[in-house]
Amino acid sequence: MIPRVRKTLIAGVIGAVTAIAGATTLAVAEAAPQRTDSAVQQAGATPPPAVEDFAYPDADRILKESGLKLIKGDGHILLADCDASPDFDVMAEKANHTPVNHCFKVTGKTGYLSLEIPKINSIWENAGHAARATVSTEGKTKTVTLKKNDITPLGEGDLSTGGKEATLLELRVTG
């Protein structure tokens, strides 16, 4: 008789525990009410885009103010003041043959910047970075490894290729 009572008692305890656990699970699993698309529209809130396009910040303003076309990058090569020890100094000419320098600072171990600087003649890499530049000359594109802590002649400054006019298309730091 004791085993039968024990079985009934154990079955009752298991049943009670199961009921409590089930009720707790249902109470915890109930999600909070969510705002619908119509609620978001009524509130006038537009969710931010979820995709990063890597466009250079204030590129339109920089183009208007300095004529420098910065397209996109990963945020690790930034336009900098040439008086503040830049990592890159891109030497070029304006349309009226006036020399102009565009300087950049590297903020990471690697970096990428797509840009357009016409009439370049050299790039001075001033921080010991392993870096490459992609240039376009007479419709042909090539990538050149920049000399560390030195000037790399490009475009009109590269007399070994005839000093032809070139446009800088990309700077890339690889380490």
C-alpha cells in the first residue's frame, strides 16, 4: 500500500511542477506589443537605412570648396591639414598649372580611399605604411606600390614613363 501512495504522491508532485513550469514559460514567452508600420508612419519617424554605402562624409562640400573629389572609403584614410604631419602628401597641379597639395592621415593598420585627383606628379608617403596608389594614364589604369618614407613619382613627375598626365583614383594602405 505504501508504494501505491508513494506513486500517487510522486505523480501529483510531477504534475504540479509541470503545470507551474508551463505557466511560467507562457508568461515569460509572451512578447511585448510591437509597433506596426502604420504606427511608425503616423509618428513621422523613418527608421535609418541599414546599409552603409561608405560615401566620404561632406564630399560635396569638400569638392565645392577645394575641388577635391573624395568618393568613398573605409574611414581609415582621411583628408588632413598638410601642416599637421600628414601620412600622405599628394602633389598635383590645378588647371592653371599652380601646384597644389592634398594631404591625408591614416587612422588604422589598413585603409582604403577612392578619390579623383587629376594632374598628379608624385605622392610622398611619410609614415612608413605599406601602401599602393591606383592611377589612370591615357585611359589605362595601373596600381603602383608607394615607396615608404619617400616620394614616388607618378604621372607628370614620372619621367621614366614619359611624364604623362595621370589621375589618382585610389589610395590603399595594406599594413
